[in-house]
Amino acid sequence: MTSHSYVSELFSLEGRVAVVTGGSSGIGRAIAGALARAGASVVVVARKESELAATVAELAADGCRTAWVSADLSTRDGVRAAAQQAAEVFGEPDILVNSAGINLRPPMGELGEDVWDATMAVNLEAPYLLGQRFGPGMAERGFGRIIHITSQQAHRAFVQSGAYGVSKGALESLARSQAEAWSPYGVTCNTLVPGFVMTPLNARLSADPEKVAALAARTMVGRNGLAEDFAGAAVFLAGRASGYVTGQAIFVDGGLSVH
Ligand SMILES: NC(=O)c1ccc[n+]([C@@H]2O[C@H](COP(=O)([O-])OP(=O)(O)OC[C@H]3O[C@@H](n4cnc5c(N)ncnc54)[C@H](OP(=O)(O)O)[C@@H]3O)[C@@H](O)[C@H]2O)c1
């Protein structure tokens, strides 16, 4: 066996179908690209058509099999429609990545029900509904991978965690509940936990060089995260190699959480 075929047997996603929410930007876009380049057929889901189309065009130029579905994941009907449309492109997914997320950050005392509801809808309820839609089918077929993107704020407060931290803490619990239900049937459910990653979500914080440097100093690696840092971990969690890894929160944060 050559080293190439050994690595391929462990990590190739050839023949797999993936749905990546938030796949048009930041961490989700990097993960969609990684899964597609590893061989999966990937459907990216988000709202803005121009960014979805640009993502798919970039991947198609690399020879990847990709498509996009524009949907608003902040409503139950929107999630249901997105799931249906996504499954119609390449078939029912083997891999579901929930990266779509919002962080509205009002001070706790001013956190109203609107922000609470919007945050829970996109960050927690959409992943739950998509899991309910796709998880049982994965279990029936004997293979599945559910990957949620949570946050260090699932573990500690950080810059007005408010509703966001609560949603991410619950998302880690959701992964464990899903893992408990479906792991016996070949469906692993895990979370990737970013630290501070330079993406559009953090545009305001990223524009302050002093804060960026201070955050970088809190990591062990000595820099803040890049979306591309999630590629390897996502391919690992999506593939055969991670079959005995389930219910876990895997930190991809340059050591921030343990420093
Ligand atoms: N960046 C960080 O430092 C960091 C740290 C910890 C955790 N995270 C988590 O990592 C994930 C990705 O974040 P990111 O930094 O990559 O953010 P990003 O670049 O802002 O990407 C967010 C994605 O979610 C989509 N989205 C947002 N609301 C949506 C809705 N209602 N319906 C459908 N799609 C929606 C966006 O597309 P549209 O706007 O076009 O809909 C976009 O594709 C999030 O869950 C975030 O909480 C990020």
C-alpha cells in the first residue's frame, strides 16, 4: 500500500455528500472548501446569493462538485425549506456542518427578547432542526457526521457573551445528545471550538490592532485564528478516521483555552 492510498483510505471524502450552513463566509467557507477538495459533493447554505455564488465558483474552478442554496435559517420554515432544497442537489447528506451563526453582543442588561430569539434561532434551533431532518437517515444508512461550530463562549464568558454564549453552550449539549442517540449507528456528532478567528463576524474587533495583538498574545501559538485553520480538523471529523470520536468538543484555538 502506498502512503497516498493509506492517507486516502483514512481521510478521503470521495462519494460523500455534505451540507455546510454558513458555507459562504469565514470558517464555514473554509470548511466547505476543505470537504470539497477532500472529495465530497458540497452544498453551501446561507442568505446572500452573491457570496454563495462566489464560493461555489471558486470551488468549481478547483474541480470541486459544489452547489448553493439561499435560505434564511432564522425561521423554522426557512430551515425546512433549506434542508429540502439542499438534499435535492446531490442526495441526502452524509455530513452536516452547522457553521451559520450570529453574535449580536448587546450588554446583558439591554439584551431583549428579540436578540435572544434571533440568536437561539440561528445558532441553536437551526442545528437542532437540521439534525432532526438528516440524523435519522444517516443512522439508517449506517454512516453520518454532524459537526457544529461552537465557541470558547460555550466554556467561559468573553466580550459580552449574553445570549451568544448560552446558545453555544447549548449547542455543545446538543452535540452530546445527538452523539448519544446516533453513535451506535455510525453517526458521530462533535463540535469544533474556535478561539478568536479573523472573519467578518469579528470585523469590529479585528479592526482594532491593539485588541488583535492582545488576543494573539493570549494564545500559545502567538497569533489569532484564520478560517483555514479549521480545514484539517473538519476533514478529520467528516471522514472515516474519526469513527471513534464522538460527543467531543475539539478546540482549534492555538491554545487560547488552556493558556
Ligand atoms: N470568528 C470567530 O472568532 C468565531 C469564534 C467562535 C465561534 N465562531 C463561530 O463560527 C461560526 C462561523 O463564524 P464566522 O466567523 O465564520 O462568521 P461569518 O464569516 O460571519 O459567517 C457566518 C455565516 O453564517 C451565515 N448566516 C448568518 N445568519 C444566517 C441566517 N439567518 N441564515 C442563513 N445563514 C446565515 C452567513 O451568511 P449570510 O449572512 O449570507 O446569511 C455566513 O455564511 C459561527 O457559528 C460563529 O459563532 C466564530
